[in-house]
Amino acid sequence: MSAGPAERAIGAFRETFGGEPDGVWAGPGRVNLIGEHTDYNEGFVLPFAIDLAARVALRVRADGVIRLFSTAGTAGVTELDIAGLDRESAAGWSVYPAGVVWALQERGIDVPGFDLALDSTVPLGSGLSSSHAIECAVATALNELTGAGLPTSDLVLATQRAENAFVGAPTGILDQSASLRGRAGHAIFLDCRDQSAELVPFDAPAAGLVTLVVDTRVAHSHADGGYASRRAACELGAEVLGVKALRDVSTGDLDEARGLMDDVTFRRVRHVVTEDERVLDTVAALRASGPAAIGPLLDASHASMRDDFEISCPELDTAVEAARAAGAIGARMTGGGFGGSAIALVPADDEARARSAVMAAFAERGFRSPRLFTVSPADGARRLV
């Protein structure tokens, strides 16, 4: 059994567990084009699945044991008892497949034991959702192998449940929605209130552009306190304003809101409200004029995350500023913040200049050298072989 991108996972499976897997499934990482921290506020997001993915080779076992191996790890095989899964029983990256199993069990699905070998090309801690890539690959595999037949909307909620209640990260549904719903050549316009989704054409190369990712190599984690404190501020803002979620607040309400809460809470609210509007404006611009029209919206999004939501960092700001100075039509940090990656829409002819400018700016400031690569919208989680 071998097939292109699945080969490394299959090879690792054979070497670790012997024999052949039942199949190989992929869960892509994602880039969020715009719409940050709006998902758990029941707002709008515009991510796309990328051509970097977690690939899992998996074979069902009959004894209720889970054995996990990663090509990126040095710890060997992790073994878990499927009947007694809890957060304390899993460590490191094993919390992600274990959390999916736990969430599926909670839904009454009889999940068998299994052997799993993971090979992922999504950089860890980069803000490209390496954890959700693993979860979505595993959820897609187990959904098929158990015959559960859950629709995509339920897989989204199951992986969110795994993140929130098992992993301990208070995330919304953006990342897994992108990984599960992705389509090559498109971004996903997602309403996080009802999960309604529309595909919006996003073909940067056809517009003479590339989507350059700058992985600052400043690791972040959604389980850390900064993310939770931002979410708590948003919930407080909604409570003060008497709405179900900040999705229900318009930019016209902001002047009144300013007088009802402290400055920090107000700025958190202002980011979410204006970011929702920027998502809608970006979708309209893409449909009317294509990717070349959205640069100023990306720039405004980064400024809002830097100043109002305060989730940027010096490395992210440097990446954005250097890319813009070298010809990017727009740039912003992407992901939950406090590190991770920035994206820049760069004219193809200026790509080399932008890469050089970012590397030079990081060196000048004494930062660790970033990883630079381009991404394109890709298909979502699926069986490879």
C-alpha cells in the first residue's frame, strides 16, 4: 500500500507496528485569511485549508488499546486504554487523538482500539492549526471505520468538544471547520452561529499573487491563559451590552459601548465587532474584484489585533511591516496570536524581495530566523488510501 503523500505515514506504520494500516487519512492545516477571535463570538470567519497536512495511518485493534506513534517524536509508542481515557492519561501530542476518541465516545459511538502512525507537515506551534489537523484526520478516519456516518457539522462539534473539554483549549469552530470543509481554490465563508458555510473563490496565483507565510517560530498554545482571558473579556462585553454574543453588536453601537465598560474590555469588543465587518467586506471584495482588492482589509485586521486585542508580538509585527515594505499588498498575523505566523499577499514578482526583507528584518532585531513558505487553498480532511 503506497500513494504519494501517504507514503511516509505508511512507512512509519509498517516499521512501528508491522503489517499494513486499514487506510491513511489526511487533515489539512489552515490559514485564516481574516476573522480572528470572531468564531467563539458567533461571528464570521474566512479561513482556507492549506496544502500542509497531518496524515494518519490507522489500523483497528480488537483489544481496546490505542497505540500512537509520530514521526516527529522521540518518545516511541504511547499506549492508552480506550476504556479509561481522561486528560491525565494522555500527554504531549497524544491528547489530540485521545480527545477525539473521548468526544466520539461521549456521543455514544463505540470506538475500537487502534494503532496509529502520524506524519505531519504542518509546523507545530505556527498558528496554522497543527493540533486540529491531527484531530480532523483522526475524526475522519474513526467516523468511517466505526460506521458512525456523522455529518461534517457534527464532526466540527465533536472536535471542538475534544479541544474544549479534553485538551483544555477554549477554542471556537474556525480551525476544524476549515480543515473539514476545505476546497482547493476556495476560502470558506463560515457563519459560526449556525455553521452555514459558503465557498468563496480565492485564487491568488490567477491574480498574480502568492500567499506567503512567515512562521515566526514563536510557539503559542491555545491552552495558555492569554486566549482564555480574551474570550472572558468578550463574554463580559456581551453581558454588559445585553446580547447573546458580540455577533449581535454593530459598529454603530460602539460609541455607546465605550461608556459602559472599562477600556480594556471595550477594546476587546471593538476588535471583534470591526473584525466581523472586515470579514463581510473581504468576502464582498473577493466576489467583486478578486484577491488584489483585499490588502487594506488585511492591514486593518492586523492593526486591530495588535492594538485592540493585543495578541500580536514583536516578531509578528516585524514580519508584517517588512513584507509590506517589500511590496506586499496586505499582511496580517493569522491564528490565535501570541506567536505563530503572519501571512502576506505578495505580487509573485516581488516574492523573493519580500522573503529577503523579512529575513533581514528578523536578523537586524536579533530574532530567531523565521520559516518562510507559500500556501494554497486545498481540499479538506479525507481518506488518501
